[in-house]
Amino acid sequence: MRIDDRTFLVTGAGSGLGAATAGLLVAAGARVALLDLQADAVQAQAERLGDQALALPVDVTDAGALSAAIDSLMERWGSLQGAINCAGIVGGARILGRNGPHDLAAFARIVTVNLVGSFNVLRLAAAAMAQGEADEGGERGVIVNTASIAAFDGQIGQAAYAASKGGVASLTLPAARELAGQGIRVMTIAPSASCTSCGMPSSIGVSKMPGAIVITRMPLLDRSRAIGKVMPATPAFEAA
């Protein structure tokens, strides 16, 4: 997809991966709506990026508030061609810890934000994209979700987080198959640890092939994962 003169929304855009993504899109000529629960942080990011950015403080798990936020960006720019899901939370706890079983409310909160929130963005963004005109290639938009290497290689204490990101990964293929008929692509990235409030540094590579997919490589395990597009096996894409 051509990025310049297109409209994108990015969740979790008040900091970290979301803020960096929004910045790269604006630098490439896109109009970007920055969504985040932290109003001051997302407003500061939007002000830093200039007139091509719009701050929309919102909870991605709130259906009504998210629908209103997307209505606001549609009123301002008239269309939506991309949605990047970066909003998420972490939390570590053993299933059987020193103080008893894993707290159920804590488990539910992580799953709600990371999985239900991602789906809420996907469904409402897809509805907005479907209203637009397809480009010369028949494409109306692209949705990129953020899973995690924990979806495939979860560690002790990551039961809730790994389950939520595994759900995001599993959501990709049925969503991509259904929305392809509307000219909307769906894909998911699975980063390892990163320099954000949720993690540590990692190495990230981007495929140069058509329909580029972000792949991640575990620095120590040398394990890579790509989700959301079926491609012929090559040395660059084979999973360990």
C-alpha cells in the first residue's frame, strides 16, 4: 500500500511502539490519528508530529468511545486506509504463586485489553475502510495487529499475556480470509522484547517481499515468526 496521502490510525500511540509507528507514518506522508488511554501523552505526541496528526484519547476496550473516535477521524479526513494495533498491557504472575492461584481479574484484564481491545479496533476500522473506494489494485485498507513471541514461546509467569497474544495471532487468519473480499488485508507482527515500557531490546527485520511482513528474531534462540500471510518457505522465513 502507498502510505503518502493515506489515513491511518495507531493505537497505543502515546509511547513506545505506537508512538514510533505514528512518527514513521507521518514522515512518509500519511495522516495519522493517534489513539491512547493516556490523554496527555498522546496529545504531546500529536503536537510533536504536527498538522498531519490527530490525538484521540480513548480506551480501546470501550466500544462506544472507540466508535466515536473513528467517527472523529472520518469527519476530519473522510477516509481510513490503515489501522495499526499497538495498544497493550503486560503482567506477570504464576498460575500457582506463593499467595495462591493466579488472580482471575488480573488475567481477564490482560486478555480484555490485548485481545478484545485489538478485535474492537479491527472490527470498527474494517467497517470504516469498507466505506472507502478501492485503489487501482482493489485494496481498501490494511490492519496490522501486534501479538508477541510469547504467543509461541511463553515463559513462566506469562499465562495471561501469552494467552492474550496467542488469541491475537489466531484471530489473524480468519479475519484476513473474511475481509479479503472487501479489499482489506489483515496481518499480525510478533515482536520479541523491545525498548518500550513493556519490554527489553530486540532485533526486528522487515521483509522486502510484496505484502511485507514484519518478522522478529529472538536474539538468543534465533527463532523467527511471521503471521498473516501464507508464503513459500525460504531460508529467510523458515521458523526454527
